[in-house]
Amino acid sequence: MLESFKASKSGRLLDQARSRFREIGNTYSATIAGTTVVYTIEPSNIKTIFAGKFDDFDIGWWRRRAFAPAFEDVLITVDGPTWYHQRAMLRPAFNIQQFSDYAFYEPDIDSLIHRIPKDGSTIDMAPLFNTHALSMASRLLFDEPLASLNPDFSASSTRFIEAIHRVNKGIQLTGRWGKLALLQPRDRAFEAGCKTIHDLGDILVQKALSYRKSWKMQTVDRSGENQNRYIFLQELAKEIDNPVKLRNQLLAMLIVGSQTTATLLTSCLSLLSSRPDLWAKLRGEAITLGLPSSETVRAFTFLNHVVNEGLSHSLLLLEHWTEGN
């Protein structure tokens, strides 16, 4: 346990985990604070947990406790019927038809491209991907970029992204304490990160409650709405009027949705930067096929291969905690 804390603090957690699996095997158990924990990277075990016997595993009280200061009772911290209901509400937001109007996302793509230096100088793309992914996720889930919802976001996007990283780190650290979490020292950086994301969440809540009020009074102006789009914020507002519950749901989906996208983009770019031949082939496919659409996106076979390879190299899910029920 102490070794894991040290590895996490020094950024060597993945190296440590890889070393242990190589030394012991794909599955092993350990007793931590009186609890037997099974670690596995065995594909058949992972398939069983996520698919074959999904309902036989729960999130676990210690995972819920770790997430609680940031957001409670959201898709990534609930089980059973509640999980299925929340998943059903979210799924339409990621239907391929949601992405059919590429012009809807073009401002975010143009913004990302314009922020890349044209003089050939070196730039760290990870922060740009984080900002870009947040804006894209906001458009997808809330029908507006964060810069429109919060005029201060453009100037404070770095602070918000840093807060997300502090929150993620704090959640992982609390989870590793397990049953000893009550002895965990106060994490002021984690608390500050939660405060920052909650402040943004409160702005989202105001938008959701405003829509709910208009919807209940049947005064929503639908003349400018794209009836083909599923707007998660609006659908959620029809079901929930509790501000804290709304904030939890909206923040969790925004952060999870944007972080997975940013991590995947970073992974793919890292892969392509070391393989000029792959970059040339991908560029050639894009020039040949032109701008993708919901009907033609599957024709981008090499792009799909790059994305799949990026997924296999990324850290979208470094570790997943679950508990047998």
C-alpha cells in the first residue's frame, strides 16, 4: 500500500503495476487493510466483469466514498436499475446521428487548428486537446460550448483542466486508502479542485433549471431547435429539479466525456508522430474521401485502425475498481 502511494506521487504507478504483473502473473491477490483485493489483467476476467457477468459486480462503498466529494450518484458510481436508467438517458447523446452535422462542431475544430503555431515551433498538444475536448463535449451534451455558457471559461480553461486533474488524483488516492480512508490526511488540493468544478457546474445547473421552468410552463421556444438533436442537459432537467443532483450528473458526464476524448487524441497523435508513414497514409485517406459524414465515416478504414490502436496505447482506464456482490 505504501509502495503504491509512493509510485502514485512520483508518477510511476503504471510502471509499478506492469512490473508486478510481469513478476507475479496476470492475476494475483493481496490483503490491504484487512480486505482481500484481486488484481487482474487477464482478458477473460475483464470480459466477465464488464460483459459476461456484469450484474454480479458492484461499484463498492469505497469507490462511492472516493467520488463523493466531487459528485455522487452518477453513472460511474451507481449500480443496478439506477445505472441502467442513467445509461439509457445518456446513450442517445452518443448516437452516430448526433455527429451527422459536422458544421455544428466546426467552430471547435477551427479553434483547435488556429491555436497550432504555423512557424514549425514545438508545442504541447495535450492542453489544447483538453480544452478542445471540453468544448466539444459541452456542445454535444449541453448544445453550447463552455465559452458561451461561461464567458470566463476561455481565460480560465487551464485552471479548470488543472482542477479536473487534481480531482482525478484525489479520487484515486482516496480509493487506495480503502477501509483506512478515515485516517487519510486532509487533501486541500482535492478540495480546491472540487470547488472549482462545482462553480462551473452551478452555471450548468442554472441553464438546466431555466429550461425546466420553461418546459413545465410549456413556453420553450422550439423554433430554433434542431429537432434531430438529443440534448442531454434538457432531458435531464425534465427528470431532476434538485440542483446538487443536476450538478453531479452534468459535471460527471462533461468530465468523463471530455477526458476520454482528450486522452485518445493525445495517444493517437503520439503514435502518429513516431510513424511518418502512418501519418502520410492517414492524410492520403482524408484527401481522397473528403469531409466525413455519418454515412461515409465507416469508409475511413485506416482512420478507424488508428483510433483502435490509439485506444490500445492510451490510459483511458488505468484501473477499474469493482466489488463482487
